[in-house]
Amino acid sequence: MEIKVLGTGCAKCKQLEKTVRAAVDEMGLDATVEKVTELTDIMEYGLMSTPGLVVNGEVRLAGRLPKLAEVKSILERADA
């Protein structure tokens, strides 16, 4: 599974990365987590607000900070 956290470095973006990494660890997923900070790269996904979460090339979340349970749910659906 390929996971990308999109954000320029704001506090919410950093928190989303921590939450995603915690979810991956707790779920024991075979996944790579990448932080994308370049605005031009973020814009390629069509995001109008950050943070964003991309799983396997598909934008799954944008513009808000989810709880750990929601991130796990997103990753479960993407892994199915």
C-alpha cells in the first residue's frame, strides 16, 4: 500500500502524518508512508486545502484532520 500525506508543513499536516503512521503500525500494514510538501506536487491531486491523504493514488481525505479510528477505516477499505 502506498500512502501519501499532502501538506506544506502546518501543524495539522504534521499531526495527520503522525496519525497515519500510528494507524499503519497498529494495523501491521505493509505500507510506505510519504510526506509530500511541494505545492506543485500537492496541486497535481486537485487538493484545494490541506492536509490531504492519498492511498494507492486516490485522494481519500482533504482539508481536515481525522481521528485515528477514521484513518484506520480509510486504510481498511483501501486494503480490501
